[in-house]
Amino acid sequence: SDRDRPPRGDPDCTIVIKKLPDNAKEADIIALFEPFAKQSNAKIVGATVANHRALAFVDFDAVEAVLKVVEVHRKDPFKLN
């Protein structure tokens, strides 16, 4: 049920991406992280790109997706060209 899911913006379900290229788009960020949501049976519930700060935030509806992203990033850091 919806009551069991964390609300959008829950810090445990949010990843922060730093040092984005100036031309990064929300669609690029979603495409990069959508596979982790699907693997974790989760959804991306929001994505915000702040190009002027070279940052993006991705909100998932489950912490498992965040943990999977962190696990993979430790082994092979993400690159967005």
C-alpha cells in the first residue's frame, strides 16, 4: 500500500549525483538509473537536475534501489557524457 512506501524526497531513498556535465538532462539521469529501480522492483518517483550547480537528485520509492546504485558505483563509477 502507499502507506508502506516512503514519501518522495525521503533522504534514505534519494541519491545525489555531483559533477554533472553542463548538458545533462533529466531524461539522461532517469535512463541511467531506471535499470536499478527495475532490478529492485522499485520506481523512480522524481528526478531533479540543477545544471547551474552540476547536481542531480533521484528519488526512488524504495531504499533497495539506492543500495544497488551505491554497490555498483563503488565497483565501477558512473559516467554521464
